[in-house]
Amino acid sequence: MKISRRNFLKGSAMAGALTVLPKVDAHAAPAPESYATLIDLSKCDGCAGKDTPLCVAGCRSGRAQDFPEPIQDQVRDYWPQKKHEDWSNKRHVTDRFTPYNWLFVQQVQVGGQTLSIPRRCMHCDNPPCVKLCPFGINHKTPEGPVYIQENLCMGGAKCRNVCPWSVPQRQAGVGLYTYIQDYLPMGGGVMFKCDLCRKELVQGGTPHCISACPKDAMSIGSREAILARAEELKDEYDGDIYGMDENGGTSTIYVSPVAFSEIDAALQKAAAEQGTKKVVRLNKPENMLEKQKGLALLSLVAPVIGAVAAFGLAGRKTTDEEVQK
């Protein structure tokens, strides 16, 4: 079989590329000293009668100093796109994730009853937003919180793309991006999300949302204690648990008297009836690290397979020519 120099070099280069395959660990054990939070859906009523659920209000008031203040003449379209994300004039929005609203309460009708579901970052045990951030500024602390180093964030939104719940949200006109967008168009601002009030935790405090809950529907403690309590409540309610295994496991654990498969189906149905394109689901998402690892492997292996196939075809062509002679 005759192999051209070009095909040989191509095949060698692609084979060599396999040695730089991203080392993405899709299974990591959380630190023993880490916190977990428990959200008991049997207790949460969304603060009925209040304009804003108290957990949401507590988060917004307690973390107001950390919300973005964009420079308006730096709020520009993300080149080459003709759009940008600016929530600075929509700070009042409390029914979805925004750079100014890191927690919201989702309500859904299931089996004749209304369930209220506080939604915030799940603080995954092995977060894809941390592993796959191209700028390396997402972090998982030993205590459990996952946070974004906002002073270094470029707003590329990869963290949102790989999050099964689309938690991080982008605000234009802030951060390092404003200094480079005239010269190097990349990113688009800064990503913001719940960090479980990590500074308060380090100082022995409690996240604002948990302190504000009047129903004790949200609690925080050692991971071991929270998981044990979740199992107790599951047995007590003959209910269901969400968060222990989803996306490889999380530090946010929900317990419900209703199966989460039923809740997720109801969420999707309500979204379809309301014409809502996006809904924050309570499904069984695929592990994004496993998916990204597979895609990375495929992207590197495919050219190698192609090169090997080319070698094989080259050999077959030579054989055919010899037969013809």
C-alpha cells in the first residue's frame, strides 16, 4: 500500500491530537465538610398573599450590592450578532433567572394541588460550568458553593450553555469585556448567579433565602445530615427526591410528596399551554461532563478515522491497479 506524505502527516497529526484530549472527570466526590441544602416542597407555599416570595426578596435585598451596574455606552451588540443582553431596566423581574434575580419560585398544578418550587443554582458536586468554562473563572469551593469570579468573567455564556437548568445569566456593559471589546470582540459582559451566599457561609452565617423563609421549607447543613433528612422525609411522605443523582449529583436536594417525573411533565404542559419556549425543568438531565467528553473525543477521533479510511482506500486503489495490469 502506497501512502502519500500528505496523508501520512495528516494521520500522524490527528493521532497526536488524541494525547491532548481534555481530561474531564465526570465523577468527583464532594468534600466531606461541604454543605448541602434541603428544599421541602410540602412546606413551601410561595408566600401566598405576598407580591414577592420572601426567599426571593431576601436574596434580592441581601445581595443587592453584588448586582451589576452597567456602563450604558458600553452596552453593545455581541459581534457579529445583532443583539445583547441588558437586564438593567428589568430589575423588577422576579419570575425567572436574571443577573438581578438569582432565585425565583416556580408554581405548577399537579394532581389537583399547587406546588411552589424555589429555583436557584443546584451547586453540582462536579459542576460542568466549572470544568468547561473557557476562562477558568468558575469555581467549586470545599464548602459546596459554586461561584463565578465576576471580576475576571468575560461573559462567554458557556456556563449557561452547559447548565441543565440554564442558571447563569449575562449582563452586558460590565466587567473586563468593556476594556477589550473595541479590540478583541469576545464574550459579552459578566455572568451572574446564586453562589449560596458563600461569604456568609465562611463567616458562619446562613444564605439570605434560607433565613427569610417563614415556613422552614429551606434548610442547610452538613451534606451527610441533609441527605439523611431527605431520605427520612421521602419515607414520611412516600414521596420523591431530586438532586442526589441529577447531573452527577448536586448540593441542592428537593423532597416532594409528588413524583418529580409528574412535576416535570406538568411544567412542560403548562409551558406549552402558555406558549413559553423555555421552562426550567425538573427532569433527569444527562451528565453534561460525560456529553462534552464524548463530543471532544468524537471531534478528535473522527479525523483519525477518516485518515485511516483514506489510507485503506489508497491501498485498495493500488491493488486494483495491479490487478488491471
